Amino acid sequence: MAGPVPEVPCVGAVVHDAAGRLLLIRRGHAPSAGLWSVPGGRLEPGESEVEAVVREVAEETGLTVRPDRVVGRVRVDGDGVVFTVTDWACTLLDPGEQPVAGDDADDVVFVDAAGLTALDMAPGVVAALSGWGVLPR
């Protein structure tokens, strides 16, 4: 009999620019490699969710953010684990900064609602963002 599936705590960042566009990265690694999602990743030992959001956004996009509030939580099945992702609405601290893909992000972009429909999104991302009322304008 198999035991409980290990849960891996993760965070995601919901970041909009001044035009209301949403910050997305194309994931370079599993889960959802090659697909678009909000920046984020695993918490490191001893790290708070807020610290993890700031670090992940900086590593994946080069941008500096302030996490403001939790917008929602999702569970994503992985290879023998479940990623429990807490998504945070964030404010850009330097609105003039341009994102640059780094760490495990293959690409990074701000998209509006029309641009979002053209991207191959990771499963469940659009539904979750829609349900939380944080899709791009």
C-alpha cells in the first residue's frame, strides 16, 4: 500500500505592469517545461512565502517585486509529488525595469488578454487566474 504523496510547497507571482499586462515565463524545466506560466518555484528551507516570491521573480525575470496578498492556491501533480502553489499578487517596485529570462525560465514576456490566448499555457493556469479575477486586461 502506497503512503501519502509528498507535498512540495511552492509560490507563484501574479505581476501586472502599468498597462495591466501579465508577467509570464516559459518554463525551462518540469513541471510544464516549454509551457507558459506565472513566475515561481519551490520554497527553500527556512524561507517564507514572501521571500520565495521575491527570489523567484528576481531569478526568473530580473524584476524586483513586493508581494502584496495571496490571490489563490493550486495543487499540481508532479512526478511522485504534489506541488502546492500559493500565488501572490505583486507590485513592481521599478515599473521601468524590463524583464530578462534567467534561471529556469526560457523566455519572459508581459502579455495582454489577446496575447495570452496565443500562448501554450501550462495546464490550469488560465482557469485559476480567471477564477481569481487576475487575468490581464
